[in-house]
Amino acid sequence: FLMAEMYGDKEQWKDAVAALQNAFKKGGLKNPGFAYMRLGEAKYHIGAYKESIAAFQAATKYEKTAKTGEQWATYVAERAKVAEIGAAAGKQ
């Protein structure tokens, strides 16, 4: 998880995703809610909106990240709609 934090701080989002996925595979995370929050953030920044929303929704299952996870899931869903509308308008 520390590697993911480092990559996220440097805005190396794809590396952060890989490090977080590795951390989840290893298991034993002390704060899985925060790890899901960081994964949602990284997925958002690489444009993987559906995966970002799923990560933020997973974070809502943990008391310390429930409220923030829900807020971020809503925000990303709205941004995804805007991006979708913009992409559709650009095709016309």
C-alpha cells in the first residue's frame, strides 16, 4: 500500500493501480477502506470511471471511508456522464 501512496503522490496513476491491486492480492491491509479510496482515485485519473465508482462503492463498506466513498462515487458518476455527453457531441 505504501508504494501505491508514493505513486499516487507523484501522479503515476497506472503504477498506483498496479501497486494497489498487488496489495489487495497479498491481503492483510490494515485500512482496506483507504486502499479502495486510493484505487478509486487512481482509476478516476486514468479515465476508468466504472472501475473508479466500484472502488469508491467498496470503500463505503468501511466506517472511516463510508461517507467520503459515497461522495466520490457520486462525483465520478456525474463526471462520467459529462465525459460521455462530450464524446457524443464530438462525434456529430
